[in-house]
Amino acid sequence: MTMRAMVLKNYRFSSILEQAEVKIPEMKDNEVMIKVRASGVNRSDIIDVVTSAIGVCPGLECSGIIEAVGRNVNCWKVGERVCAILEGGGFAEKVVVPADFLLPLPDDIDLDDAAGLAYASCSIWPALFEMCVAKTHEDKTILIREGTNGIDALAIQYAKHLGLKVIASTGSSDTFSMCYDYGADICLDHSSTSFVWEVVEKTGYSGVDFVLDYGASDLERNIDCCRRRGKVFIVDLHGMLSNSIDLAMLENKQAEIKVFDLPSRDVGYKASVIAQMRTHLWPAILTKKVFVVVWHRFEVTEAQKALNLLKENDNIGKIIVHMNFEKTSFHLKMD
């Protein structure tokens, strides 16, 4: 039994994704098999293409229909619509995943767009847990950097849903309107030399309580934006190096820096994140108070183009790969 998938192949001293026939993965008793409808593209997929062995299929999240369930799975049924985080393999017709990695999708949520929900939401949740479930978020302000990319567009919406005041920053005032649409209270241009001063001014000269950044390239300014005992949360370093920081400044502010990296964590941790997020965040998805922002769509046979586009680091929203291997019968939905 085989299926079609996009796998890594050698090509002139580099690895690229190409279509191949591969074995359908075997399903264990605590797993389900999903017929994949679409898969979200993430920066960790780029790292996988660079570091993984030939023949590996990337893809860390997907949406689709449950096709089969293991004998120990009682919480899911064949035919249910779901999205899921994965250990890889999402750029394929079918994927096998632990039952604890799934999230439900009602009929009125777009199944294609939902492919971009699970990984970003699970990446954000540990930081939001630190702020909100620990009951430390009353009248608190969060600075969310790069407010228009896929993960931070969701972060703005989730933060507002949980009751935080949101300052969103982007590299251009042209994108402020998008951040306001997601619910941001204040938008600032972090390419400005006066960015830190503007943040401090907007917070009554105290600084923000929390900073959420996707990477650590601007760590010192993030600390500068914090108030005393503020916290900087880094979501997925993706192998990026951070700039040096002034430890005396960090000590003086008594600030904390925490890094959350979803792909490197074990199965138990990921299952616990899914369970917590399903309780605290997923109701906002089910009631459409929070939505995924899709920037670009590709057919699965163009998955390499999708990764190359993400490398440009200029995305405004998520990139979705639609699991269709027969181009002639498929038309991508236009936003």
C-alpha cells in the first residue's frame, strides 16, 4: 500500500522536495490516520529540509478527515474533521498521528485554512499560559513583534481574547491597519530609531509587562521595552543566533527571558499543550473570534516553492500547501 508524498531528494549538492510514492505509515493502537486536506508551512520545515535525511517528508501540521482509528482510541471517530500538530510527514496524502495531537473542527470552519492553526497556536500557548493562566495578566500590556506574520497575527487575537492590552509592532506603517483588524490596541514601527521610546511613552513611561517575539534577533531592544520585572518570551529560535545583550541592564530590570520551542519537545509535552490549548484557546476558534490569516496558497507539488517563499521572511500570514497531486482538477481558492 503506497501513497504520494513530497520527500527530500539529492539534487546537485543540495536537497529539494520532489513527489514520490512511499509506504503508507503503519498506525499504532493509540494513533489515528488522517486523509490530509492541507498542510501549513513553518520555518521548522525549512530546517528539516536542510538537516533531515534523504527520503524524509516534512510538514508539522495539517488538516483533514479521520480515515482510521487505533483500537485504543475512543475519543475520535472515522469521518471527523480535524487539524493536528505532527512529528513530520504532513506533505503527504495521509499521515498517522497520536490521538492526543488532534483538535476538532466543526463544519462551518474552512478545512483548508485550518491547516495553519495547530502549530502556531501550540507554539504561542506556553507563553500565554505564563501570562494568563497564572493569573498575572490583569491590566497587563503585551508587545507582539512582527504582528502581521502568521503566528503573531494569531497571537494578537489570542491575547485580546484573554484580556491583555496589545501593542503590535511591524516594519512599516503600511501594515498597521492589518494589526488593528486583528485587534491590536496600538501599532508601532519597530524600524524607527525611537521605537523603544515610543513603547515606553505609550505605556505611561513604565514599559510593557510582556514581549512576545518570533526569534531573538532584537533581544536587547525587547528587554529595553519591558518594565521592571517584565518578561520576554521567544517562540522558536529556529537555529537563529541572538545578538549579545547587556547583562547589567537585564539584572537592573530584573527581567526574565524564556524560550519556547515546540518541535524539540517530547510527545508528552506536546499532548499536554494540546489539552491545555483546547480548554483555554480553542473555544475562540470554534466561535470564530480568532481566525487564521492566510497569505499564500500552493499545490503540494509546489511545496519547494512554498518553502523558498517563506525563506524570504516577508510573509504576511500563513502559507498553506493544498494536498492535491492532480493539478488539472484543482483550483486554489483566492483570498
